Amino acid sequence: MSLVKRAWQCRARAWVAASLLFVSVASATDTGSRGATVQDAINMVRIQYAVTPDDKVAAISDDGTQAAFVTWRGDLARNTNVYELRTVDLRPPLKQQSSRVVLTRLFPGDQLDQVASPIQQLRYLKGNKVLTYLGRDAAGVAQAYRLDLATGEETQLTKHPTAVRTFTVDADGKLLGFSAIASADDGTAKRLEEDGVFLWEPGVFSFGQTFFSASPALIRLKQVDAVRQFFLTANGRDQLIFDSRQSRPKAPLDMKDPKVARAPSQSLAEDAVLGHFSVMPAAPNGRQMLLYPYLVAEQPLHPERYAYYMSSHMNEFGRRIAARVGVIDVATGKIEPLLDAPSPQFERYESGPPLWSPDGKSVVVYTLFPDRPADAPAWVEVDLATRRIVPLGLAKDARPVSWAADGRTLVLSINGDSFSQIRRTGDGKWSRPTQPGRANGFNADWSVAANGKVVLGVSDALRTPPDLTAYDPATKRSIRLTDLNPQLAEIRFGETTAYHWRSKPTDPADGFLVKPIDYQPGKRYPLVVLLDDNTLRFGNAPFLFDGVWQLSSHATQMLAAQGFMVLYKREASMRDVIETPAEAERVREDMERVVAQLDREGLIDPARVGVSGWSRAGYYTSYLVIHSSIKFAAAINTDGGASEYTNGMRAFTDKELSQIRTPVMFQSHGLWSLVYHGAMADRMNQLDRPAEILYFETASHTTTRPQHRLRSLGSSIDWWRFWLKGEEDPDPAKAAQYSHWRELRAVQERQLERSSSR
């Protein structure tokens, strides 16, 4: 996983689930009649992580009586996913209910966008009567839509030739403006299609690589999508007012030059990142809109004026993406900075998108200060007419998430798990925050939504599937609103408990141990260790059915049903060693300690241990089979890890690969991954080290397509059974698979014989 993606996924550390007052919840228990299957995982109804423009789990109607959220499940028969836009009633008393499905869309996924959905950016209009959303047209291109909840009538608001990314409507649902991906008109796309290019060519690729692979070409293709154009819409015509390429210097950046690296200018890569924070909200009166990110290359920020932003605690990447918030005059299309200061958006807890005041006269924004260059960024209110700045006086990790109905009170989220309020006083200043209230039991993978009267989030437990839950700050009661997966009560789940050890004598480490469903004390079981890729947050105890975030290869409960002990291992803290040789060594030491502890406790057979990792944890998997003292019986590397990450992404040497004694299955998602994995697998085969590749040509990094998941999870289970238990599925359709694996076993046996004879 890239460092940027890891930063995005460094979300709020969750609090321990406790004291939720649930109403007759159907949860998965030991009373079921059978073990879990891959089909169960595919059919499970899941809650979409983010559905609003500011990435909340639900949209709350203007009058507070209703909320909308999105679920999805796999449909194997059609090899697609079924997305459903649902609404729930928030009128008191809150209660569990059957959510109303108001829109259904089929969507198989997007290879280049692993979080793509056909229903995003939900907004309520006219109380609870109308919803707008970002959907997909018949050609699969993202467009803006309006849905009348009473009649079910759907209206397409945009018909842009390229994908719409954000959009804004007025109170009546009339389109005011939108941003969209720009057409590739710079000539480089044509060269890629019709001519030959060198991968080091700076005119084609904005930054070079120190190793040879197809990855620069893939990066280029993704970056074309990152170019955004912003339009105003009036009288049926779209007026282009800003193109994100205006933010880039015309000449390619020389990142080896320290002055260039420190300069707050954007390159193509930074533009791709900033696109994920793009917003274009309109004032309530529709006369002005905000534009973020707004940065023009000809009007650079001056490092000496923004001492805090240029201080040593900011890395070079952060310094290059100092963007401002722009203010658009809807009548003229003119853009000017809200403040001559950047609005950094990379602090998970305290930063966030700007909020218009209900009267449209001011903006609440997270920003640095033009007149105090060394001060830390803070939330302030900016008067549009005078540009007067009034700090909100918020403590660290607190940020406003919405206005209350009175138009003078801001609802605050504190550290992601507590909520408070501040009120504008008669002199225009802000009161101290009220005593925060804590909503226990929410899973922080889903960002909560709040309006001052209710907090909506997702609650689950190790063997209880996720459901939408409401928390009432006044009564401090939490009510589970939905029961999305009653069918899971039929399944016997393996006993799942928190498991602790010490990664080194002074540091505790943990994960979750899943025992076989017919566990017998005193019996030693084959162990599969599933490496987390920094997605399992500290303090979180999520529903462990398959994987956390990524849904291929990690067949957690399905392995328990097949008689395996499973350790879902939380990643150790890497802050002090990331991108250094000590990073993988910490993983190795941690792994060897926990396996030794499980062995001492008599829970596992140390001769039958497997390890699996996805993305960056795929690198850990490769490192372990090369360097660990554990003689792993098998390994699976899913879409990552076929090179030495901490040494310029160099290929592993023959000397390193010669140390492998473990059969490795590579699961490759897309052509780049195949080239990447194939290089390592080819060398392993040349060295008589057994390697297998399972290739998914159209899979995204974390794939969601049902047939992909069926094959990935099913093949993973087969792999573990073959190498750790000596078992084969008698299904005739798998005869060729097992024939090849028996050949790999013969290769391994020959290699082991040669090693023992030396």
C-alpha cells in the first residue's frame, strides 16, 4: 500500500464497543447449524463507508426526521454487486426498523477506483422529500442525479462527457455547478496509444522510478483522471471557471533539488491527492460557492510567510500541497482566495471541509493565519464581506461537522468518538464547548453523521455484523436501527477472542484468535496468520467474517469452518521505522514471538503454519518467507510485496530468493501486478522454489466483484488445505489445479533433498 493511501486510512482510533442498548438484535452466535462459506461472505449485506460529500456514513434530512445510507451485497448469478439506497425514520422514539429501499443499482466495481460506488455524495433537499446523489449513467460515467422520494422520479442533472466528481445544487435542486475529470488533451495519452515511450521520459511521466516495471504507466493512466475542471451552470450552459492544471508549473519539477522539494507548488502527483479533498459547496442563497483546492501557479504561496506550514514537522510532500479555499462569484465566475493562507486537510481528527453559515454571510474553515505565520492551523469563522477572522477556540482533535437547526450552534466531533457544541454569542464570538458526550460502541471505520440531536454510526462486534445505529446525546442511549443480515444467525462461527503477546519485552501486541468451530482443547491445529495492512485499528473489535477493508484472500471464518486456527494479526506500530530496514525486521520479530507463544500454549502445530498479506503486508509476507526462522508451510501474497520496499523498491536478489523454502501463491490484480509478481515468481521457479500465480485481469486493488471474490477466497482455502492439511477438494473442476500443485510439491521436495544432502 502506498504511503499516501496509508495516510488516508489512518483514521480515528476506535473506542472499545460497550454499553449499547440494542433492540432485539439478530446476531451471529454458536446456535447456527453450519460453518461459514465463501457464498455467505459474498451474499452478506455491507454498509458503504462514505455516502456524503464529507465522507459520512449517512445523510440526515434537513428536518432531522430521516436519514439515508447505502448498502451493497454480491450477486454471484449476475457477477455484479447490488447497491441499495435506503432510508430510516429518525422520529422519536428511535427503534429498530426495516429500512426502506428507495433506489437499486447494479455495479460490478471499477478497476482503477477501489472505493467506487454508483451511489455517492447524498444530500437531502426540501426537508426529507428530495435526495441528490452522484450516480452512473448508462455508459458507466459518473453524473449528478436528483431523486424525488415520494414519487421515485429520478432526474439526471448533468450530461457531461467525462466523469463528474463533485456537484452543487440550490435549495430547490437546481444544478449550480460541478467539477469533472478533464479530457486527456495534452498529447501524452496519444503518445501512449500510438507511439513508443521510455519509462523515464519526464514529458510523459511526472516523476521517475528507480526500478523497472509497468508501474509508471499505470500511475500515468490514473493521473489523467486526477485532472479536474470546475464549471458553473446557468441557462443550460456549462461555463469552465477553473482547471486544476492551472495549479501546476509548466516545467516538470526536479524533486532532487531541495529548494524545489520544499516549495509549496503542485505537481501531477500532488494534484491526484488533492482531488480527493475537492469540494464545491454553495452558499444558502446560491450567490457564492467555495472552491477547494484553489491554487494558481502564477500566484504561489510564499514559504517565509507561512512558517508553520514550512516547519520541519511537515514532510516535503505536505509542503508541496499548500492549497487555499477560493470563493466563486456565481454571477461572474470570478474566483478569489477566501484567505491568503493554506487550508491543510491532512489531520484526520481536526481538519475537514469548510462549512457555510446558514445565512450565507460567513464560512467556517480550517486554516492557517495570514498575519501570524508561525501559528498552528485552527478552525475559524470568516466574514465574507470584511474577511474578519474569529477563531472558534477549539482544542486539538475537535472539528465542526454541522450546524444545528437554530443557525447559531455548531456541532463538534472530538477525536471521532465524542460530540459537543459551541454557540455564537451576541458579540460575534464563540462560547466554550459544552461538556462532550461519548457515543460508545461505534466502529470508527465508518465516519459518523450528526446534526445536534442524533449521531449516526455503525456498530458491530467480533461475531455481530455491522448495522446502522443511532445515539441520542440527550438520553445517552444507543439504538441499533437495522438488522441487515438475519441470515447469518444460521452460521456457526469460530470462537473469536482478543489475543495478546509482546512484540518485544516492553511493547504489548495484539490481534484476534479465531478457533475452529469444533475446537477441542489440547489438540494442536494448523495455523493461518492473516497480516493486517494497518486497517485494523487499535481498540477496534470489528466483525471478523472475511477481511477488514479488503475482501479477497482473507477467508477468516471460512477457515475456522475448515478446521484451522486463524490469527488476524494487528500491525505493530511502525511510526519510528517506516520505510527503513527496521520496518520488516519488526514484523519478523513480532511474528516469531506470537507463533512461539501459540506453540507454548499447545494451540498450534508449528510445522503447519501459513502466512498471508495484502498490499504492503504482501511485502511483509515476502520478507518473512525469506528471513524468518519460522518454516512456513505455505504463504499467499495478495497484490503487493514482490520487491524490497525499504531499499528503493529493488527486486529481491537470487541470494534472498534462495532462502525461501515456502510455496507462495501470488494473487495479482491487474496487468501491473502480474508483471510485478511474475518477475519474482519466475526467479523462484528458476531456483526451484514453488510459486503459483492467480491472476485477476480486471480486479481493483481491493476487489469487490463477486466472481473475483469467489475465486480468490475459494482458491486461498484450497491452498491452505493442500499445504497445511494435505487435503484436496474432490471437485472434478479443480483437477488441473491440484495436478499443478502436486508438481509444485515435487519441486519443493527435490529442493529440500538437495539442501539436506549438503
